[in-house]
Amino acid sequence: MRIIGFAGWSGAGKTTLLDDLIPALVRRGVRVSTIKHAHHEFDVDKPGKDSHRHRMAGATEVLVSSMNRWALIHELRGAPEADLPELLAHLAPVDLVLVEGFKRNRHPKIEIWRAEVGKPFLHPDDPFIVGIASDAAIADAPLPVIDLNDAEALADFVMIHAAPAGDVDWLTEADQAFG
């Protein structure tokens, strides 16, 4: 599996970019999975459903299966949040994993940047950012700039810059600081 991430401030358009990029990659025959980091409490289950009742009763994992899909819900129950390599290990093998968030990890990333968000660039402080996707020209950009609205150009860039997951040094910046 190969991996590439998408980093940017809230409101920059990471999810919208992935909504356009995934079909462009799939049309090329690329099998794609995604991992999204949420900074807040979230739930994919509905109160009243059997799976929700099982979790609320204390089950650590609940797997729901049908003829169309299956989903595994894992409750941490006070355990530490899973890191990116652990989450990747749970995925079925695919050609490419697109990661939204996990910006502190040391995998190749594309910065999503919009001037209207009013936030600074991330790339000066992250040597793992390999390009910038923006809806505006960026004068004197130190990295390649790809049009945020050109899914085919982004797909080309992703296929060139995604790294084999086995080649990534998974230590985070914090891990590096503490040895």
C-alpha cells in the first residue's frame, strides 16, 4: 500500500478535495481507502440500534454485517488513541491510502491552502509536505503548486508522491523530540 496525506487548516477544503480526488483515482483503476482523523467526539452508530445498545452495554468491539457492507466499531474505553500505523494495519490491502489529518506524522503530505481562511502556510514547518494544493497562485512557492480544483492534476501528483507505507518512518515530531 502507498500513502499520502492532506494537511491544512479547518475550512481549507480537505474533505471537498478528497470528494473530487477519489473518483479521479478510481477511474484510473486505483483501489483507494481513506483514514480521517477527528479532533472531536464522533459516532457512526445510532441510538436505539442493536449495535449501539451492545456498545453502551460495554462491548469493546461491535461488528455489523450485511450483504452490502460491514463495519467494525472499536471503543477505546480509556485506552490511548490509536496511531496511524495501527489504523493502517486494520485496513484491507489497497493501492493507495489517503490520510486526512495526522499532520504531525512523517508521511508525505499535500498542504491544502486557501488565502480566504486567513491562516499561515504549514509547509515551512513540515519537511514532509511535498506540494501545495491551492485555488490561488502562490508567488515564490518553494514547492509545486497544484490547482485545488483540478482533480486530474492532483491525481497525477498523488500517484507520483505517495510513498509505500513500509518505507515511512512513523515516528512523530514529538517522538523525535523525546528520542
